[in-house]
Amino acid sequence: MNRLLIATRNPDKVEEIRGILAGLDLLLVPLADFPDIPPTEEDAGTLEGNALKKATAAFHAAGIPAVADDTGLEVFYLNDAPGVYSSRYAGEDATYADNRKKLLTALRGVPPRRRAARFRTAVAFVRADGTHRLFQGVCSGVITEEEAGEGGFGYDPIFLPDGYTETFGQMALVQKNTLSHRARAFMNFANFLRQEK
């Protein structure tokens, strides 16, 4: 395998994934190179289901091995919401800022000790023969009471990982890529690829 399709149209995710997989001898192809492939409806009930659905659809449409992820922010006080609905928590056309605002509103007045959360990423890889493998990455932390930082994307400015004093939004991408949920999931995937060689 020398080409790998990154099955997302989110340029922020593509940049992050490229950074994590940089050490592999692979040509990473973004889904944007295939404008005729229609979007995949993310209607599975789990992160794993959505990731696999996206990777499978991209593989069949492009004919090359594909990898896709789905990530959810699970806030324990909210019974693991927004979870699988994280990207559309404030509605189908919600912006990153809309989602953060809704979450901060839902947690208004909740003390820091009850604001525990975790990011969880599921990665699905569909091989050239159509078989698949799943990988997971988790990063635990807390939801801050207000936004901090301009970096990252999504919920990064309000997520403070355990053991750190900066939110993901305040961290440089290089640092975030050493500890984030997506980094951990894709590192597990990268380790699998190395062992397959």
C-alpha cells in the first residue's frame, strides 16, 4: 500500500492526521481530491459505526485503501453528551463556536469537579481487499468555564486535558499531537501499519 485516502473533507482534520502519520512511507490523499464522491451520512449510533461507514464508502468510491475517524466529546455530567452528535450538537449547520456555546450554557454553574469529560476517537481502516480494522484513542480532561486559546478546532478552546494547564486551543499542534485522542487513535493505526510491513 503506497496510497492512503483520508476520508474527510475537514481540512483541520486532514492537517492533524498528516502530522500524526508523517513518519510513514505513504502518499496521503485527501478526500478533496475526489470532488465527485458524495458526502457520507453519519447516521450510525456509534463513533465506530460512523468511522467505518465513511471509510468504506470512500474505499468503494475511490478504489484505494481508506481511513476515516469519528470523534465525540463525552461529558460525564451530561450522561456522555454530546457524544456521537458532537459536530452537530447545536444543530445540523452549527459552527464550532455554536457547539461550544451550547455546551458551556449546559454546564453553567456546574462546579469544576463535576465538569469531567473525555474526547474519544474511533478510526476505521479499510484495506485494499475490503476488510477493515478499528482503532481507538481517548484523552481525559475537564470542560473549562470559558474559552481559552485560538488554536485547534471544535471544542479545543474549552477542553483542558488532565495534567495540563493549557487547553487544546492554547497548545501548539505539535504538542497536541503527542496526547490528543485523535493522535492516540492514529498512532495505534500507524503502529498497526508498521507491523503489517
